[in-house]
Amino acid sequence: MQTILVTGGCGFIGAHTIVDLIENGFNVISVDNLSRASDNSLLGIEKITGKKIKNYRVNLTDKEATELIFKENPDITGIIHFAAFKAVGESVEKPLDYYENNLFSLVYLLQMAVKYKVVHFIFSSSCTVYGNPEIIPVTEDTPLQTTASPYGATKQMGETIVRDTAFTYPLSTILLRYFNPVGAHPSNTIGELPIGRPQNLVPAITQTAIGKLPTMQVYGDDYDTRDGSCIRDYIHVCDIAHAHTLALQYSIKNKITNHCEVFNLGTGNGITVLEAIKAFEKVSGVKLNYQIGPRRPGDIVSIYANNNHAIQQLGWSIQYSLEDMMRTAWEWEKSIAIK
């Protein structure tokens, strides 16, 4: 049983990935300083899997504290790195915070991977690296444009750091560029739980529907799209989580070092913000109170994935529809309202 370190393990995607890893025979250690997440997700993971997960409450920009994790766990064979600040709008307001947190933590983790001979490294990247692409859907070979936000810039820089490190040291690295993860585990035990006002669309939808928020805002209806709102590729978090397990298995099976490979993780379908709202209203039976507001700094117009590479190489497949995404997100929101 291989031991995998999951950074940001208490976060939305991290927690779902830990569940998927355990269900596929991996031993998991988490590190999360809980600045953007709650350790309640650890209880949810234990409830689903029957496994109690050890979490190190460590800030990965603290190099000495980070190294202690590796000293105490010499059996770590792989790292899945989620831990990062991720709000596009906030990154525009606080660029230095994003550059410090997202890049220093990555560099220190890679240094530990090299020092402690942890071969397999999977980096949580983002479709924001494509900027405003000229042609969609984007493939892994689509030229990267200047990003629209400091958050996107940290992901572009992060990919460069991972790639340069892999070509110099005996590492097997994978960059997973995912699009817009939404939904929740079908058990209603773990899901997205933003701290403060949600920055992402679906939790804003569900919190408005249940009354936590009086209204929600659609950022712009004057884009050059079929209904004027931005187009994104929404994908269920459980599909994203399983792709990380498959990527890890792919890396272990192939045993290729000094290597870096890229995979898009999206459904391949572009959905507008207003279409997503309509899908939620259909599934939930709730009429959403939303308003059209101005465009938000850092938002791109339209992006969705060509996911053929992940399907062919990883054996990945999409299991959840848009309606499934909205249904599980809504069931999760209602379940936490009861607790």
C-alpha cells in the first residue's frame, strides 16, 4: 500500500480525492493549515471510508515545518498538491499574497520531493493557464495566453516550475488542468464549504436558493456568447477526484522519471452561467433570485476542454451529468443546513 501526501486535503477537491484514493487502495496523509477549509471534512472522509486521516496543520510556506512531515513519514511515495489560494477576484485585489502562497509552497514541496526521493508528483493546475484562448475547445497543446488574473499566473508559473524540476531531477510529474469542479459526494457527507461569501458559481447558487444569501449576482450579460454570460466547463468533483487516482496509477505504472505530462480535466461541454442557473432551477424546483451585474475583473469570456488525452491515456470517463452536479450540490447544501 503506497502512502500519498495530499496537500489541501481538507479542501473541496482534496477531500473528495482522498476518498477516491482510499477506495482504490492507497494510504493517505493530509496537510492543510485550515486557512481556507474546515477539518469537518476529515470526519466526512472517515464516515465514507472508515479510515481516520492524519492531517498536519502546517503552512507549506514554512519550509522547516513542511520538512518535518517528510521526516516523520519516510514512506511517502507520491504527492498530490492542491493547497493554494484560488479565488480569481481576490487574486486581483491581493496579488502578492497569491504569488507568495502559491509559489513558495510549491517550490518547498518540490525540494522535499527531491530530497526525500518522492518520485510521483501531481500538480493541481487550472484552465486559467489558457487565458482567453483564440480557439475552443482547448487541447493540452493550445498555446497559453497571458492570464487574466494573478491566480492564473501562479498556475502558469507553477507549471513551469514543476516542468523544469522534473527535467532536472528523477521525478515523474503530471499537470492536471481542470475546469470548473462542482457538486458534492453522493453521500452528502463532504462537499464545497466556502469560508465567507462564495467566490464560485454553484455554491453562490445553492446558498441563495436556501436563503443564506438574499440574492446572487451574474457578472455580466454583454459577453459575445449565446446568452451574454460567460461560458465554462462544469465538471463533477467526483469525476475530478477519480482522475487524480488514475493519474497517480498511470505515473506508478509507467515508471518514467525526468518526465512531465499534461491532462485537461473537463467534460468537453461549454455551459453559460445562465444555463447553469436554469439547470439548477429545473433540478431543485427553486426559482433563483439573481441579478445581472457588471463584469468581474479577471474573468475570461469562454473556455471548455478537449478531454481526449485523459480519456485515452488515463482510461478516464465522465460519470456525472450537469443535472447530477446541481442535484448533489443542492442535496449537500440542504444537508449542512440541517446540521
